[in-house]
Amino acid sequence: MAPGTGERKEPAVVAQGLKKKYKGDVVALDGLDLEVAAGMRYGLVGPNGAGKTTTVKIMTTLTRADEGLALVSGIDVKADPDRVRKAIGVVDQRSTVDLTATARENLNLQGRVYGLKGGELKSRVSELLEQFGLTKDADRLVKGYSGGMTRRLDVALGLVHRPRVLFLDEPSTGLDPEARHALWEEIERLAGGQGMTILFTTHYLEEAERYGELVSIIDNGKVVATGTPEELKSGLRGDALLVELAGAADTEGVNRALSGIEGVSDVVLEDSRLRARAEVGARAVPRVLSELESAGILVDSVTVSRPSLDDAYLLYTGRRFAEVDRAGEEAAATTAAGGRRAKKEGGEAG
Amino acid sequence: MIAAVRDSWYMAGRHLRNLMRQPVYIALTLFQPILYLVVFSQLFKRIAQIPGFTSTSYLVFLTPGIIILNALFGTAWSGMSMIEDVDRGVIDRFLQTPVKRVSLIAGRLTQMGVTLLIQSLILVGLALLMGAHFNGGVPGILLLFLSSVMLALPFAALSNGISLMSRQQETVMAAVNFIFLPLMFLSTVFMAPNLVPGWIRAISRYNPVNWAVEAGRAAVGPNPNWAIIGSRLLLLAGLSVLCILFATRAFKTYQRSV
């Protein structure tokens, strides 16, 4: 399933058979495999609760896998976590800045922890403040920052020591599309010149498609598919058909009506929405319409589209992304491990 | 080792800066000890006249005890700030860097030590205003301050460790009340050792609060008993090492749960 990217260098991130269970036998990872070539921008996509964040936590030494092997830049995270820590930068899914300090103080401390000092530290911090448009507010307490500014500072903190591998866990959470785009432009600009490897997680399919050179779809603690966004979508034959019905219809009737049409498959009905796959969308539409009509099913509109990553997700997991994501969110809210998670959810809602 | 000291220095810088920005925290926890000092020294003034009481002034007797109690109760807050950092993700961020774990504890202990010194100065100043006279002079008072810090170290470390493991302020508060109140009353903070019941005297021998009170009281009194001061401070130093080790280990427990 791995694409032929022809990498020569040692992979930046390797996971083999990672397994992790949380309290109460909640399975977070169930044998996850991953290989990220050096210098690549790699997206992990999946709904909430799929295991993305747990993967990042293991690779960044915050927590340990119960089983399996995890390597970053060839270093075993279990055996030599301190060496891994020097090689990586991490941006957590929520802000981790010290609100009671200024941006400059935050960056100074982070840099010192990695051994930067004196003039080198000073110039590196000024450089980052400049790059992330924070120079003007550098000496104000972060408490008064906007969400976008805080997020930019989060990314700057992860970059202080010029890491070889940057982990971005849901980097655009809580950002509006414009700010999300600006943040990614910044990340791409910074990563491009330095050959930095970026592993990011997202539960926005568009984000994975747009910014990931390679994408893995994660479901139930496992990688179910890997490839470039194009490759993942090409696993889908033909076009996606979306038929809006005038009213609710029964699955059986719809299936009977469409079963005879050649080249139409994967018919799924959700209330008054009918989705199907057609080898050639434009050719299928008239037949679909007439068959539905003769079965007495009224149609409001028909859309034909090239397959999206959303469709790819459906193909590889057998479920629609949005629903799983919502369900995952609810499950996460109820099984919240400890007070931290619950607080976080509450904070985001507020 | 050098890295641990260096990182602790950086972390201490962060916490001391916070303290400077919000000096009101120094005053916030002072209310209770000031109340104790002012009210108890008046309420129990006559205790000094009991035959066999070890001091001629109850105020002079009480002041070291109150300074030690202030140190004890202040340590609860150290754990609260740890929980705040955990909730804000600051701890996770540091745990993903090569920073030495012990520095995340030591930085907080430094801030607490500085806070305590300022608070102790205020309390001693108040006692002097109320007419107390300490025979030990300035060196004695400095040794008393040292005793209070030496008591605060193990308890603040403990409070940090419990906070990391429980991550809930309520749990830390409950633990603090469960441990601190008995430690306060099963000691010679309020009454001379030769006048407390035998069973309390027996227990107080193993009570770290009492070690600090004995050392501090001896230091400010006439003819300090150096054997007492030295041995009690040594005991507190040993306890500090154990508790700081515990708090540093608590990061492992914490990391298993994230």
C-alpha cells in the first residue's frame, strides 16, 4: 500500500504494531503501523477517538505504548526518550503556552530548555516572533492574545530549536478557515527550507488532502489506508452521485429501482439523501432518474462529483466520516479520562 | 546533575517572575497566621505564667510556631499551581522537551521559599511590633526562617506529587486537611513540650512540623541548643530528599495516565 516515493534517507518516523489501552480497557491503538519518510509532510486523518493523538503522544515520548516499536529519526522512543526529545518539536491540539508570561518569555524559556543561550537565543527568538507576526505584541502577557495569535505562538514554541521532526496534533483546531490557511502557509514556508519532516493529525479531510503529501486514514486504532490523496481517491471507481429525494424513501425500494443499472454501485440511503457510485456519472444520471421516477420516488436534485477523501474514508472503513466523528466526540466526552480532558472539552465549547 | 541545576534555575525564573507580577499572593495566605499570632498570643497570654512553662512570654514562644505553620499551610498552594500547569498543557509541553523532571518541581519550591521568606519577615515584624524580644537576634531569626523553609520543602514536594497523580484540586485539598491539621495539633506549636500530655509528646517526636518548631524555637531563644537545631534540620533535609524524589517519580505515574 505504500506509494513508490523512492526515498533514500532513513524514515523520520516509524511505528510498528503500536498497541495502547487506557484505563477501563479502552483500546486507543490496536496495532498501528506507520512509516514517514524524512522531509515529508504526512497527514494522519481520522475521526475523534481513532487514535491519532495517542500516536502523537507515544512518538513524542509523553506516554508509552503497551506493545510495538516506535522510532523517531531512527531513535527508539522507549529506550532513549531524551534523544528523541531533542530531535522533535511538538504542537499540541490545544494551546500549551504559559498565559502568565509574555510571548518572548515563553520562547526564551523554551529555547533555554533546549540549550540555546545568549545571543543565539536572542536572535532565534526575535526571528520567530518576526516570522509569526508577534513582534509588536512580544512583550505583552499572552493572556490578552487572540486565539490565532496564541496558536501562532504555540507553533513558534515547537520550532525554537529547529527540530528535525515536527508533530502537529490538530494544528488548526479552533481557527477559522482564514487563520488556518495562514498558519499552514507559515508552516510550509518554514518546513520547506529546512527539510523538516512534519507529521500532522487532523479530522478535517480537506486539510489532510490539501496539506498532506501522503495521508494515512486511521480508524479504531489502526491505519486502514495510506497513499497520496490522489491515490486514496483513485481506489474509488468513477464518480460520486448525490441524489436529493423529495421525501424519505425506503432502502429496499431504492435498491430495487437502481439494481438494474449497469455501472452504478454502492448505493447508500440516508433519510432523503441517496449516495451512489457511478463509473461515468454523466451517463448514469438519466437512467437513475428514470428508474427512480418509474418506482414512484420523486427527486429534487442530482449532483455528480469527483470522489472526495470523504468518499475514500467511506470506502476504507465502511462508514461515513461525519457520523463517526460526531459519535467519537460524544464518546470522548463521556469517557473523558481524568479532569483534564473534560475541562478541555468544556473550554472549547465556551 | 549540572543540567538539573541549570534547568531548575530557568524554571525558578519563570515562577519568580509570576510571583513578582502577582505579589498579592504573598499577602493572600498571610491572613490565617496573622490571626493566629494576634489572637492566640492575647487569648493564651497567661499560659506563660504556668509553672514549668519554658518561656516568659507566650508571644515569643508562639511566634516561631506560627512561622512554621505558615510554611506548612503555604505548601498546599504549590500543588495547586502544578494542577493549573497540567490543565493548561504547560507540563505536557515541558515533558516533551529534554528538560530535567526534577526542575519542574524545584522551580516551584524556589518560588515557595522566596514567598515564605517575605511572609516570615512580615510575621516577625508584627511580633516585634507587639513587643516580642528574641534573644537569638538576627542570626537566630535567620535560622528560624531556614527551619520554616526546610519544613516547606518536603511538604510542597509532596503536594506537587499528589497533584500530579490526582490532577484534582479537591483531592489535594482533602489530603492537605487530612495530613496538616493533625500535624499542627500533635505538636508543640501552641504549648510547651513539658506541659502537653505524654501521648502527644511521644507522637510529636516523629512529627516533621515539630522538628521545625523545635529547631526554630531553639534558634531564637537564649543559649541555642545546637544539637537540637542541627539534628532537626538534618531530619528535615532527609525528608526533603525523599519527598522530592517522590514528586519527580510522580511524573511517571502522570504520564501513564495521559
